[in-house]
Amino acid sequence: MAQNFNTDYPSMADLRSKAKSRVPSFAFEYLDGGCNEDVSIARNTEDIRKVQLQPRYLRNFGSSSTKTTVLGMEFDAPFGIAPVGLQGLMWPNSPAILAQAAHKHNVPFILSTVTTMNIEKASELTEGNAWFQLYNPVDDAIRDDVIDRAQAAGCPVLVLLCDVPTFGFRPRDFRNGLALPPKMSVRNIMQILGKPTWAYNTLKYGQPTFENLKPYTPEGLNLKQLGAFMDKTFSGTLNAEKIKPIRDKWKGKLVLKGVASEQDTQDAIKMGFDGIILSNHGGRQLDAAQSTIGTLQDVVGKYSHQIEIMLDSGLRSGPDIARVMASGAKFTFMGRSFMYGVGALGNKGGDHTIGMLKTQFKQVMDQLCCERVEDLPKHLIQ
């Protein structure tokens, strides 16, 4: 089996451990934590890993292909990089590292509205193949301008975020000063001094800022004022009235991210979305939420012929991807997993993590004697 990754770090647990040793605690906890008591973040992975697959050994099996198609586009593997906010805080230049790695490996990269790289740079690094996730602005003029920028950059897919009607209650972020408005404490500064590689790279690439929002942000705001501006500018709520002008304006594929119920799946179909991403925001918003694989099992049989159903939250390995695809998902996305990779290995982290996951996933397919990704549901033990 070809090994297209650094074999010193062959698992996500290895990457997480290495990242924890290189990233200041306040930034690592922002990445690693969920909300409240972290029940939802744990449940997502635990429930995925309850899914069992059955091999078919006594058949004519040649070799497996990990290629698959979603929203009319073919990719080399059935997983992509989910949108993550404030990526440059967790590891300097990380959105650029991940965008380049995704383009190299022909998997999708989704840029968040509130990350630390702008749409134009993402488009440049991916040759116009980056997807864009819109955190819906209150101001229609800002909304329309952001959409125009995404279309001008050639983004093939616009992803609307629907699962942040309020900021999650995240105890770590309150303790570390990363709630809105953010603040930098003496303790945080001491943590930075203890992580020289992170500190050097932050100096090299500059203090992380909301690059996509620079055209709309007044100059000279301090951290408290920036927090107030963000709170005032964005609304996490979506409804049919807010979605219609976006659907009318956007010419490419439109995806709704954060769907967590059968009712919202039905509404997404009625509103003309091309796809949905079942998600609970990586366990960061509602600790009492159903796991994403649980939601998938509720909706996939009824609605997969009407809309393309994707999933994120809780996946940490190639076998996890196989479990979710066998359960009927059309595609999967991961956020934390790739941030662990860049936190651990810097510029090589994106390439390593994608290569590792591809290798793990193909091994599962070969072991199952499954030739095509779309045949994985035949191996699901009901």
C-alpha cells in the first residue's frame, strides 16, 4: 500500500497530540473544544463508530477507486475541508496551506466568511475551485457584495450557514478571552512565548484578522469595538425570506450547511438548494444535539433522491469516512482534523492529512472488496 504521508504521524490522535504541543493553549482549546460539557462533540464520533461494515471476500475483486462525484463535480476522494473560522489564530497561514493541499489532491476546500484569508486569495490558490461559506450579513448591500466577490472569484459552490442563531456557550473561550469581544491576557501572552514556532510564524504572516470583512470594517477598531461590529453585522438566522434573494442572485450550486432535522431537509428542498450538509457545527453550538450520523439515518432514505446529502462533524479517520458513506451520505467534510494536521506539521500538514486519510479510506475499501465509493452502502450492516 502506497504511503503518501509522514509515517511518524499515522493517525489523527498523533496529529492532535503534536498540535497540542506546538499551539498556545488558548488557540488549541478554541480548536479542540465544543460547547458546555462537550457531550455533543463526543457523541458525534461515538455514534459514527457504532456503524459496522461487512466485507465480501469471495468475489472477483480487482481494485478500488476512491473517486466520487458530488454536485456534478468529480473529486479524488469523498471528503473535503470544512469551513473553519479564525484559522490563522490556530496556526499561522493555515487557510492557504489547506487550500493549496486540497487543490493538489483534488478535494474541495470551503472558505469561511470569518476565517483569516479572503475569497480572492483562496480562488488564486485553488485556480477558482474554492467553495465559499456565507455567514449571512444583516446588511443586504454587504451580502450582495460578498456574493459578487465569490462569483467573480469563480467559486462553484456557495454554502449558506444556518446553525448559528446564537453564539455557542464555550467555557474554554470565556476563560481564554476568545469570546466576543476578545481580549488578550497576560496568561495568553506567556503561552505564546512558550510556543516559539507558532510565535515566529505569526510574526512572519501577521496578526490574524477577518480578511474577508476588511472592505466593510471601519478602520482603527480595538478588540472590543471589533467584537461589537461583528455582533451587529452578522445574523446567524436564516429563513425563506432571507434565502430567496441569495438563491436568485447566486448562479452556481447552492448548499445549506447546518441541517439537523427532517423538517429543515424538507424546507431546503422546497427552497431550491442543490445540497445540504448535515452538521451540528462540530458540537460547538448545542450540547443536547443529535449526532450527525443520527440525523443522516433519519433523512437519507426519504430525501437522497431529491437533494444531495453531505455530512460533517465527528469524522476523524478513513474508516469514519467509509462508515458515513456506507450510511448513505453523498460526501463528507472535516474541519478540526485538518487543523490538527497543520498545527502538528505546519506547511506540510495539509498534504500529510489528506494523504493519510486517502490511504486509510482506500485500505477500508480494499478490505471490503468494494470497487466504487457508491457501492459502500452494500456493505452496511443494518
